[in-house]
Amino acid sequence: MGSTNVGERLNTLLEEYNSSHAHWLNKELKLKKEFILVAWLRLTFFVGAFALPFVVFQVWSLPFFCLFFVLFFTFLVFVWRANKVSERRQYTQHRIRLLKKELRCANNNWTDEVDGEELIEPDHEYAHDLDLFGKGSLFQFINRTSTKGGYLQLAYKLKNISFSSPDIEAKQKAIAELAVMDEYRQHYYALGAQIAEGNKKNRVLDLNKLPDLTFLSKLTKVVIISFLSFLLVSIVLISFNVWSVDIVAYLFFVGLFISGSRLKNINRVHGEVASLGNYLDRYSNLIKHVEQTDYTSSYLKEVKEKLSTDGKKASVVMKQLAGHIKLFDQRLNMLLGVVLNGFFLWDLIVCVRLQQWYSKYGTQLNVWLQALHELEAMNSLATFSFNHPDAIFPKLSDDVIFKADKLGHPLIPTQERVSNSFRYSSSQRICVVTGANMAGKSTFLRTVGVALVLAGNGCAVAAKEFTYKPMLFITNMRAIDNLLKHESYFFAELSRLKMIIDRLKEAGELFFILDEILKGTNSLDKYQGSMALIKQLVDLNGCGLVATHDLELGQLAKQTSGRVFNNCFEVSFKGDGLNFDYKLREGVTQSHNATFLMMKMGLIPKENVRQ
């Protein structure tokens, strides 16, 4: 894809987002006006219901009550309408929020978004070194999830890339399919965002601990059926004046006694599911959105198939659970709860319904939510692909370790990005990258690492061409000392390197990225240790990148018969300044700039510098 075509596609994309943003802003304005109008009408009919009948009629006659009920019923209609408009406004606001984020990302102004800082794992095999989480991170840039589960699933995917070619290829097809379904993805985001709106207490259902309903024995169910049957018979007999109406009072207290005998268990169950009715109801709407979508890729079809059980749609079954919990929440109204339990054993009946539901579908609930969260995470990756028309889906190989043409870091704006071509020949295993300070070594290492993370999730990467061999991936770029464990920086780095060696021996092959190894020792010790380590990595069939300032490591190319090769970044001096082109070249660097920079910053006097 030529640069002109890419530029045109980006401009078109920006226009589409701006147009859509304007459309939803206009929709929100209309809904706001409707909401205000309905609010005034609601207030008018409420006041009218309790004032107008007294003004028009002098006595409480049939016309008085007819007028009251007409006005009050109309008030209830407008209450219902207000709730519907409010829900549509929430949905619209979520669409606007997403489009604003897309526009900010398109204008390189995205670092104020949720950054996933709490997801940082300093000991992770590669995530911390590659800045996958935190401010200015890849996660912050690509995250388009709106539920907590989707948020965590996206993080999981970035931390656990796939090494299976068939799995990666299946995900590529799924993401390619989702990438062109922009309306589907935006609608998915808004429905997901409404799940939190339906759960004001920000509670989640503990899927690892389903409610314990074993207290509902067969005897309890017999008691419930017998009580309700007797109540029905009593009402019939009272209607025919066979029994006295006083029997109702006795039944009421018997009902309270029966319900009260299980009150502790009932309270415990309700405490585990209380206020989750709307939360699950919104999830049901999200499932329905997926059910109504026809996918073509096998991966998406497999995920969708998980949203059904025993021939029933998961959206319908989920809504049943939401309905049971909403009925359960009626007990929160103390007066209503007493009446319902006294006459109908309400809490026990709802518990029986919950027991029946969980016995049929309890094990499926987690499967359904995981499927939804997987789709949500995939939507984020698909949005990345959609927003980057210059990105391509990698080709997978059993032979080519790494081959990239015009590979760039996706977080660097396109107009500022310097892309590089890089490859391994069939005999090469480790590339030693040298270069002066700030010449681009670390950025290049992270560019390769981020590309492998995206590729391992089936996502497109910022390159013109990209072929690689999926394999275990580990980095060592910023070892951290640990005061609590009494570990020095040098010991932490050695521990990391040992872990790489051990994993390499187990797996037989892995790709590693090492940045300035053995920084915590003297120069001679560092040189000797680095030489020995790289040779061992080669002998163990390891492959990867090693960035270093030790130019002597360039000798490894001859000592290993070309299995180690050299690339570098150069810096040139222009007048009184430095010039960085950030272009990767073959060979060992010949430039240095540390002394020059120290002199320019006034750290050392010019006369102390040997020419």
C-alpha cells in the first residue's frame, strides 16, 4: 500500500469518525430535549392526578376516581418513557465517548486514557520491558473494552501470546473480519459500557463461588407446595363463606414462620446476588447482539457457539437469571417483603428458582462471560487494525526466524516514525545491535518486541512486510533490584538471564531480546561474561537481539561462523550538534556521543576533553 493511498485512507478514516461524532452529538441533543419535555409532562400529570380531581369534583365519586386513575396512569407512562429515554441517552453518550477517543488517538492525544498501570508485572517475561502497560503504553493505545472482564481479557492476551501457527492464523481471520465491522464494534462497546450503568454498586458475580442453595431440601419444597395449595383452597372457601376470613391472618403468620426458619440462609444467598439483576440483564443484551451477528471466520463461530446450551439461547437464559434476582430484590422493600413472604413464601420460591437455574446453567455462566470478554478483547485488536491501514497481517513460517520490511513502532505517529527493514538469514541466530546513546537501539528492540506481541495475538503489525516463526519469547531490558528480597540489580539481572537459559533448555528454541547485559560489573568482566553468554545462547539454539555498547562483541560474528551478525545505528555530527537518522545498518557502529553530550550539557569542561 503506497504512502499516498495510506494518507488518503487515514484522512477518510478521520472524516468518518468526525461525521459519526457529529451524528451522535446531534442525537444526544435531541434526546436531551425529549428527556426535559418528558420530565415536565411527568411532573404535570403527577401534580394533576393529586390536584385536578379535587378541583373538578366536590365528592369522591366514580368520575373523581376515573380522572385520578387516568392522570396517574399517564404519569406512570411518562415515568416509563423517561427511563427509556435516559437509557438511550446513556447509550448515545457511550458512543460519543468512544468516538472522542478515536479522534484523540488519530490526533496523537491519547495518553490520558485508562492506562492499565495496575496490570504491570515487573517479573513478566516481556510485558514490563516492552511497556505494554502504564502511561503511554500499547495497552492504553489499543484498549477499546468497556467491561471489567473485557479489560482483563485484553491484558491477559497481551501477556500470553500464542505460539501456535494454526491458532494465530485463525485469530488473524477473526480480527480481519471484525476490523471492517465498525458499527458492530462500536455498538458492542456501548452495550458493554451500559453493563456498568446497570450495576451502580459496581459488584460482579463471583463465578468461582456460586450461591450455596443446598438448604433447599425436598422437605422444604414440599412445605412450599403444601402452603401455597392450602392458601389457594382457603381463598376459595372464604369466597364461598365456608371459612372465616380470620384464617388468612393465621396463614400469614405461618408463612412468616416458614420463611423466617430459613432467614439466615436466605440472607446469605441474597447477599451474593443482590442488585445484580440489571447487571446481568445488560449482559443478556450484549449476548443477543452476538447471537444476531453472522460470523464467517471459524474462530468467531467457535466463540459464538459457546453462547448456547441445550438448544436455548444464552441471552434468554441469562435474562431468566436476571429476572429471578430482580424478584429477589423485592425483599429490599421491608414492608413489601413482609407481605410477600407472609402470604407467598416469596424468598423461598425465588431461591428454588435460582437453584433450578444454577443446576441447569450454573457451569455455563462463566463460559458465556468469558466468550463475551474474548470478543471484546478481539474488538480492541480489530480496531487497531482498522485504524492503521498501513499495518499488515504477518506471515507465519517454520524456517524464517524474523523478516520485516519497513517495520515501525505503532505508538510513534506515522509522520514521525522511522521504519527499518531487518531479517535473519537461514544461518543467522543472534543479532548484536550497537550504536551511540539515543541512536535508536532501545526503540528498535521494543519495536520488534511489540510486533511479536501483536503478531502472537493475530493482530496486524506496523510494517510493509512481516514474516516470523512463532516461538517462546522472553526479554531482559530493565532488570530491577528488590530491597524486600535483598536482591541487588546485578543479582536480579543474573536471575533473569538464568531463567532465559533454563527456558531455552526446556523449549529447545526461543526468541530473546537483551538490552545492555551485565551492566552491573566492570568493563572487562562485562565483556568476558557477555561473550561467553552469547556463545552459550547460540549453542543452545537460541535466537534474538542483543543491544550493547561493547563494540568488542562485534568479533562474535567471526568466532561463530556468522551465526552471530552485527547491525548498528549511527550518529553524525553536524556543526555544533548531533544528527540522528534512526536507520538500522549492517556492521558495528563507528560513532560515539557520550562525551560530546556531557560537554554540551556542561557536565564536563571542553578543555578536559581529549581531541
